[in-house]
Amino acid sequence: MIREPWFWRSHSISAKIIANALSPVAGLYDLGQRMRWRTTRPIAPDAPIICVGNASLGGVGKTPFALALFDLLQNAGLSCQFLTRGYGGSELGPLMVNPGKHNHSQTGDEALLLARRGPVWVSRNRSAGAQAASNEGAGAIIMDDGFQNPTVEKSFSILLLDAADPGGNGRVFPAGPLREPIARAQARADLTILVGPDETTAQNAASQFKTSFAAWLEPIDAPPAQRVVAFSGIGKPDKFFDMLKNNGFELADAVSFPDHHPFTDQNLAALQKRAAQKGAPLITTEKDSARLPLEIQREILVFPVRMRINQPTLLTEMILTAIDRRSDLRDKSLR
């Protein structure tokens, strides 16, 4: 994925001129989305689908949220499996990810992160992947992304919004960062959750969007705070850099790459040279680390995070209720 254009988050006159010029293309993109929803008949796999998605392009925290949701549902007695498109990978699937066998160039980095927690299926065809997971005994399928995909019937859809900047300039791609208008996405979601850099920011944003659900990232088993050279190729690298600073790290330098960037030998050599010049170790995210060669991973600090949800019990209850309702409807249809 390319870096976000500057005008997506700007409200200047020049930004509005560019966005207005792209509005006809954005209109066609949105029309295509709406027509696809109207003409596609979703397939209902045997296992219920819990979809974690967003209304914008990247950088909201879908994968950390999916991991947190996995723990909640597993603790509630559901045997869960993940389903992801495998963005950045070559495998079409359906394929169950084996972290000891597959690498990021095959499955994408997100699939490898999810596979550290539980079974993961990579599939460009979401319905085929969902049925494969069902056939392997999934009690529930957590779909990382796919909120805009109409081919699979969801039992429960969770919409994540960035607490700091939910929709940028409010325009649909390519005029803005939105995959679809936020209001339309909210109308289709069973639950909207505001994701912020900390609990206070997330809670305040949630109240503005008339939802009581908020989530935020916090470090877990992080290395000691120190002077570092940070680098990242996630949706919004600045979020990572800010989190480091908020946790006591001093950034001798910060290097951004496009989302899902495949780090080359030249990239890594340049980073190592910069770290040597600054006299500070390199540090990156777990997601970025998954795209590094194993021998390089051992040399670079990683800053792990986890997603915290303000009302985990209520969220779990809402999902279990939706799954029970789906089961009752299926039973009635078979009579």
C-alpha cells in the first residue's frame, strides 16, 4: 500500500481543490461498492462469522483487536479460528497458516501475527476460507477485515474508528481515506468501537459517536525505555512513534515506510547504518518484525502491544447472543 496522500487529512483550500477534482472517480468507486452489495448474495458458512473492520484505509488496529477478541471468545468457551485475506502474500488459499513453514511473502504479515495466537486461514475468496475453517471445526470465525465484503454472511460486525481522526477529509477513496461513508458503515455495523492512543482519548471520542465502547493499545513486555532509532511500515507509523515517546523512549531518529512494506536488503542496510551513526539500537513493531529475515529479527528490538477494550464482558455477551440467535434461526429453517 502506498503512503497516504497529504490532502486526505488536510482541510486547506489546496487540499479541497484536489479532493474535488477526484470526486467523480470517488463517486464511481462508491457506486461500484453499492452495486456489489446489491447484486451479491452472501454465503452463510456453517460457523458464525464475527467481522472486525473499518471504514477507512488502514491504520485503525484491526489485527490487535482481532487478537483481543480471540482471547475473549476463547475464554467464553468458543473454539475460534481467524480468517484473513493475507494482504501482501502470494497465497490465494484457502490455506491454514503454519508459522514454521510459511513466511510473510506467502501469507502476509498479519496472518503470521494472528497465527501466534490461534489457527489462521488465508483466503482471497472469503466464503471459501470461511467454509474451510468451518470444516476444520471452528466454533466461530474471527474475520480480520472484510467489512466491505458482501460475499459472506456475518453474524456480528464490529466497526473500528480512529478516535483521533475517524474520516480525515470525509471523502471516499481516492478523494479521501474512506472505503465508504462512515454513516453507511455505522448503519451496517452491529457495534462501533472508537480506538485511541489511550483510554481517555478513546472514551471521549466514543461519547461523541454515541457509543459506550472504546479500545486502546498498551505496551506489553516492552523493552526498557531508551534512546532508539525507530522504523515502521504500518498504516500510520506516527502512532507507533508517538507511543514510544509516550512510554519514555527517546527517538534519535524515526523512519517511515508504506504500509506492508517488504523490507529489502538495501532498506535494512540503510537502517543499520543510521542506527550505528546515531549510536542507538533499532526498534520496530511486531507487525513489521514479521516481515524481517529471522537473523535480522534477533538484532532488532520489538515493541509489542495489546488491545484493551473498556467493556469486554458486555462485548462478549453481545456476540454470544448474536451467535445464539443465528443458531435458533438456522434450526427453525431446517424444520
